[in-house]
Amino acid sequence: MQIITPGVRLIPEAVLANNAALFRTIPETPSHADKSLHRVVIVGGGAGGLELATRLGRKFGNRRLSVTLVDRNRTHIWKPLLHEVASGALSASHDAVEYIAHASRHGYRYRIGEVVGIDRARRQVFVAPSFDDDGRQVIPPRVLGYDTLVMAVGSVSNDFGTPGAARHAISLDTAEQAARFNRRMIDACLRANAQYEQLSPGQLHCVIVGAGATGVELAAELHKSMREIASHNLDNIDFERLIRITIVEAGSRILPALPEPMARATARLLIKLGVQIRCGIKVTEVTEDGIRLGEKLFVPAELVVWAAGIKAPDFLRDLDGLETDRSINRLVVDETLRAVGDEHVFAIGDCANCMLPGEDNALPPRAQTAHLQADHMVKVIATRLAGRAAPAYRYRDYGSVVSLADYGAFGSLIGGLKIEGLIARLVYRSLYKMHLKAVHGLAKTMLAAIGEIIVRRARPRIKLH
């Protein structure tokens, strides 16, 4: 039997069972010809991991550090934009960063593979083999040594064990999943337009489970995209009447982690667009034909997206004895971002449970947090090289912004300043530009922005394949 995971396909179960015994028979792969360099291994190339690898590579190059980034995927796309990939508003092939090329330009090394465990005593990372789509091994299992290990594996959707969710709902954790949903959405529209019989209950209906930022932004993007698709000569169906989007939220309101006035304004706009919002009710089952709410209510739907809650990847629960918050698997770190119980292991981003002194809750799992923590980790590693104590991390919340396709945007900045409309949309896009600047530098980011303005006129408004 084989386990299939996005990016690293067909991983034999034997690789995932009894990792330590299996990997101790494999010689360690040297990270650099110069063995005097301090070895930094970063696991995960998301917003925090890629920015950290880039900054360390630029700052130290191969002078004092050997920096290695390990990720099971070959390309990176900013996770907050995956809902745009799902709707077809953004093409992952155009906007993705290729790790191999990026690493060679920015002074770090990239290794493809899925990390399945570590040996803290030997300071080693276990990387599973990678296979192609035909099951042929591309990269063998490897063991990488480290002096400083930074876990930046992000988070995945948490279906809370809901029956049928894993099988029948699509999550938006990776570009592959987002692209798969996009294909399903296009096929649904083509199928409805071409069939002779009447539409069945739930056909052309989409249910989004979870009303966080991803859920509400996806709802607006789908409202726009499905009508764009329908405008391309799909004239046998009244899409305006038959397309239906529903958001389901177990909490009392949408955007539960954001200010209530912002949530109310967002809800008003979504309702104006015809999006149905159901709050205060839990999904008890996902089936091939829709979702079950509570004990009796069934909502038919052809498309179901699961965006309700997150957790860190399951393998962190048994990461050689490191402490985690057992509810969602995050590594518990102190105020320097060091994992509790090991001075050589750190964690940043969504996979870190960081409770700062004087606070009642851990830092929020947002791209803003990962961005700031990556910047802090550069300082931490510099102090480790100098033999000094690591500085404490200080978090500052710069606010939140939600963008609802072309229909509107709402934000709350430092001090509770409310913004909306064009200003909010510009702030929203600036967050992505900040990420691009950290990854590519200012000059390339500006050139890319200018190029995008030009190319946008030649590209289709929506990806249709």
C-alpha cells in the first residue's frame, strides 16, 4: 500500500513507520563542502520559510552559513492567494516561485522532499524519497544534518474528523488543490450547459464550510468567476438564477477572528451579491451530493470547499519528543521562537504556538505573523553565530484586510482605523508586494508589477483550463 501526498507522490508506508531505525542506516548528506559553516535547515517553503531562506542567503551567502530549504513541492505560491487560484483569477503557473532557480540566485540550497522526522540527539532531519507520477523514484531518502533547525511547515485544513469531509470536500492548502477545484468548477459549468435534462438539486451550487478570511474571499471570487465562465457562450443555462453560493460557519458570525464592524460590512456585501450565509450551525457530514447540517437539514451542492479551521501537520505530534499543543499539533515555542526543550530547534508561522509574556492567546496564524517571525529569525541566527543570547520576539499587529474580488474591500489597521474601498484594496495588494519584495528584492518586484499591468491586457480575465 502507498500513501499519496501533494508534491511528493507515492511515499511507501515503510518510510513513515519506524523512521529513526530506517534513516539511521542512511549516510548523512553533506550540506556544503566547507564543514566549518553553521548549518541552517529550514523545513517548509511557505511565506515564513522562503522569506527566511532568502534573507539568510543574501545576508550570509556561503560565508558563515550553509542554508538549506526543504519542501515537498517544487514551486511556491503565497498561500493567502490560493482562493484566487481556485476561482481562476490567478494562474499558479505564472505567479509561482521555482525553488531551484530562486535558491541558486539567493545563496541557499533547495532540497525536494517531505520531512517525516528528526533525530534531535544527532541533529538530523529525515527526508522521505520523492517519486514521479508513474511511481519511479526521483530522489532517494536522505538524512540532512543541522546546527539550527527551523520548522516552518505552516498549517493544513482541519476537518475535525467530520464524516465524508476528507473524501468529498476540497481544501485549499496547496496550489494543486486550488487548481483541482478550479477544474471542477469549470467542468460543472460546462456540464450544466451541455446536458439535455434539467439540472439536478444542488447542481451549480457551491458550499464553503468556514467563514474565515479564506472562506469569505473565496465566496466573492466564485461569484465573479462563475459568471465570467458563463459569459463565454454558455447560454443554455440561466447562470444568474441557478448559480448558488453558501457559506456555513459554526460560530455566531463570519470572520470570527476579525473586528465585528468589519465582519458586518463584509456580510452585508456578500448578502447583496446573493451569497447565503448560515452561522451558528455545524456540518455533521459531507456527502457526494452536499452537506448535512445538524441532525436533519441537508444542503445539496455539487462543489464543497472545506475552509473551517486549521492545524499543523500531523507528523509534528511525534517529532522526537518536542512539545506540541495536542489540539492542533503546533510546536510550543518560547518568546525567542525556540522550541521548548531544545536550544537548536525553532518554529515560525502557523506551525508555532507562540504565547508571548502577558498575553492570553497564542499569536494568530496569519501571513503577517510568519513574515515578522522570519525577520526575527534572521536576528536570532546572527546572535547564535556570535555566541550571544537570542533576542525576544516582539509582535505588533498591523491590522487586517479582507478583499472581496472587485466588489469591495474592508480593513482595520493599527489603532482601529477603518478603511474600505480602493484604499483597503491597495493595502491588501501591498501585503503581497511586501512578500514579493522579501523574496525577490525591490527592483524585481517593481519590474514584475509593471509587467503584470501590461500582460493583464493580453491575458484572459479568468483561467479557463
